[in-house]
Amino acid sequence: MRVSLPHSLGKGEVRARMHKHGHEIANYFPPGMATVENSWPHEDRMDLVITAAGQRIKGGIDIAEDSVLIEMDLPAMLGFLSGTLERAVKKHGGRLLEKS
């Protein structure tokens, strides 16, 4: 699954917001439903591992000058949720970009 979120904040501002608020991604799931691990292999890439419903979902967030690209490798078992997950990523990803 790939979702691109356009922005006009500039790469540096998005990077700062993601570093400040990236840990909040776990809060977008109902309590106890998922765990989220993140790491920054370089300043414009956050790697994610989400564990939910017994499944590990690997993905990442790439920061560009005018967009943020969110990619997640959904296991076949969760493929039927891709539309729902895309909508949630757009909604909550947009909220992360709005925070200062």
C-alpha cells in the first residue's frame, strides 16, 4: 500500500514535525490493539513495524520537499483492509503534518 500526502511545509519542517510527533502513530490504534516501533535510518526516512492482529506490518515514511510517501507491506491476510487503512493513513497522516 502506498499513500502520498502533499504538503507545502518544506522538507525541514516536515522532518522536524515527524521527529517530534512520530511516536504518536501508536495512538491512532485502539488501546492495546497494536504496537508500533519506529527508527530513523536517515533524516528523511522513518521505518515502521506495526504489530496488529498477530501480524507484523513493515513500512516506512519518506519525506520529500512537497510530499510525504507512506508505504506499508500488508500481509495477504490483511489485504482486504487496504482501503480502510489508506483512508486512516490519509486522515491521521494529515493530522501529523498539521501539528507544529
